Amino acid sequence: MLKIKVNSLKPGVTLGKDLFSYDSTLLLPKGTIITREHLDSLHMRNIDDVFIMDSKAVVKSGRQFEDVYSDSLSVVRSFMLEAKLGKPLEFEEISDITGLLLEQVFEANDLFRQMRLMKDKDDYLFTHSVNVALLCILMGRWLKCDRETLKELGEAGLLHDIGKVFIDDSILNKPDKLTDTEYEEIKKHTLQGYNLLSQYEWISTNVANAALMHHERADGSGYPMGTKGFSKNLCVSVVAVADVYDAVTSNRVYSSKRSPYTAAEILWQESFGKLNPEISKVFYDKITNFYVGNEVLLSNDEIGVVIYVDPSQPTRPIVMVGDNFYNLAMDRSVTILEVID
Ligand SMILES: [Fe+2]
Ligand SMILES: [Fe+2]
């Protein structure tokens, strides 16, 4: 099931939930096959979104990444707010949205650019969940995982922080440094997420474990248990890397977003003893190569184009500015501040 904008709705799709007017009158029951007349009536009543049954019908009609992202965001917002109120998670909702994101990552070469454009559209928790799902699927594709595993990785990304719905907003959105007690409270999102997810038979153990373990670090510095050693679980390792990347490159209440190169640099450093190096290496190698040909803003205020990435120092490429070249591997005084769209 998927919530979509009436504007992108085509006749022939099946309604996934009863549709009510603003005064709570039942307009169309679940299962109604939408006709052109229904669409006209929905427009006249200023109804913006509806839940539909078959997300594949919409994908096949060639939807843009932006639409799919917005729709995913509204589904994530809706099931997270419902989970906060104690309502159950719905298999169809989660499964359909993951399937839809799977199609996008397969097709969208410019996923990173699109993700940058779509950030700050909603609360960090919701955009972060969609972004981490997309990044997990992307990493799964790079690791040549089968479709079943890709779906599991997508679900793990989508649900890894669901425990945060149980954390007080004043702590979650606190712009200042957290007190020790508040930090202990935040850490609980891992256990709370695990406890929620492990209640459902249709949610795999790997997905629940990713919620529990994505902040663990191999040197024992992570939480909630401070487990030492690298996890053997693919979902846990992939979510941990995607989570760091998205957190660094997003605006949050207490810190401004930093460039994909800074994120890659952090992943590089953390691959020595914290994050699973086999997974983080694939990510920072691919991601740094991804930006070859892109314009970047340098820390000396010059704008240049990334022209070459040395595999041994992927986060320090060669950048061309006019007729000059900066080899950032040699010239440590200059860094990449931003990737420009
Ligand atoms: Fe988390
Ligand atoms: Fe996270």
C-alpha cells in the first residue's frame, strides 16, 4: 500500500484504504477502482492524497524520483507517527514502499544529487530513514546482493531508527549539547526499535538486529551493549555505514551538513577499528568516484571540477580550477567544502 498525490494518480488503480471527506463522510470504500470521474471529484473536494493498493502500477507509469521520494516520506511519517501512538506497523505499507525505493535505486544514476535536493524537506527522522534505506539498497547493489537481500537492506534502513519515535522530542531536537542523562535516553532508541520490530513475524531478525546494533563499533565504543568485534550481519554493517554517511551530509538541529567528501573521510577513518572495513571501503571508493566530473567548492573559496580519484586516497582527488590543478592528496591545506549541483 502506498500514499500518493491525487495529481499523479491514474484511472485503474485500486484504493488501499477507505477515503473520507474532511467532515468524515465515507467518499470511496477501500478496493474501489479509481475512474476518471473519481479523479475529477477528488480534485473538486481538494483531496490531495489517497492510499492505493498496487504501487507497481504507479512505478510502471514512469514516476520521477522526486515524486517517489515525497510519497515515501509521507508513508514513513505516517507509520512512524502511528507507531508512536501504539498502532501496529503494516506489512503492506513497509513492503510496498521498500519495493518502490528498490526500483528507484536501480534506475536513478543521479541518486546522490537527488538526495541532496530532497533533504530538509521534512523532519530529520523521516528524511534520514528514507535516505538510509536508499543508501542501503545502493550499497547492496554494489555488493551484488540478490533481490531478497536488497529488500531486507531497504527495510533495515527504513526502520533502523524507528525506536526514536519513543524518545522525547525535546531531547531528539535539542540544538545544544546533550547532558549525560539525555544521551543515555537517546541510546535507548536502539533497544526500543528492536523490541518493537521483533514483535512482528514478517520483520526479519536481520532487520530487527540492524535497529539494535547500528551504533555498535568494533572497538567497543558503541552502544547499547558496547559489543567488540565486527558484526557478521550484513544488514547491521551496511546500515551502520549508511547511517554515518547520511548523518554527516544532512542538516541537523545541532550541526550543519558537511560534504560527501567529509563523510567519505570519516568513513575512511572509522574503517580502522570501528566500522566493517569491507563494507565502508566499497562505499567510500564508489562514492568518491561518483563525483568525478562534478563541480566542488574548495576551502580556499575557489570552484573547480573533480577530474581524478586516486584509489589509494579516494577522499583526496585532483581538482581542476581554470588552468590550475590541485592534487588534494599532496596539498593538505585545501579541502572540499561542498559538492555543487
Ligand atoms: Fe540510530
Ligand atoms: Fe540513524
